[in-house]
Amino acid sequence: METVKNIFSTGAASATERKTTTPGTRPRSSRQAGMSSVAPEERQRMIAEAAYFIAERRGFWGGDPNADWLEAESQIDRLYNSR
């Protein structure tokens, strides 16, 4: 499985990480398939790691740690709710 850094640097999940549905079945809701399957502690760790990489991308210069956290939270939620 790709790390959070690799996912955000490439902007896409690998083909093995994408969920597909079998013809004739209904896809699960994004809530069922998304973050509900990730423990709260794991979600927080992923957000913290993504926020670090956001700050690293700009050279840790300037910026707002709270804004970095919110952006990371949005990215993680989008990533897991799109599955």
C-alpha cells in the first residue's frame, strides 16, 4: 500500500487501491466505504502526516499549521470517501 506521501505527491491511488463494484450490485455509500472503516487514531495519524507533507512542500516557510491541518483533513477525507 502506498504511503500518504506517495498518494499526495502523485495525486492518485494505485489501481489496486480503487474499489470496484460487481455488475448488478449497488455500490456502498461513501460513508460505508470511506473513513468509517478507519480507526479514529489512524485517521488522525494520516491527517498529521499529510499536514507535515503540505508544510514540507512549501519548505516549512510561512503558512499556517491550522490551515495545513484542515487541508490535510480534507485530502484524507476525499481520498477515503472516494473509494
